[in-house]
Amino acid sequence: MEEKQFERGTSLSIFAADRREDLGALIAALLIALGIVFFIGK
């Protein structure tokens, strides 16, 4: 009997590929961090 392969994706994803979604999240986090440093860190 074959087991169902684990599905990593989710129907809530806005990107087709997980790597693109991860990269987008990293860029968003970097922009938020830079915004905090420049606007609050003065």
C-alpha cells in the first residue's frame, strides 16, 4: 500500500513555488528591519 506523499504547499500561498515565497518573506523582513533602524533608531 502506497502512503500519500506529504504535501508542503498550502492553498493560502500566493506564490507557486516555496522558494519564491521564502525569498519574498526574507525581503519583507529585511525591509521591515531597515525601516525600524532608520525611522526609530535615530
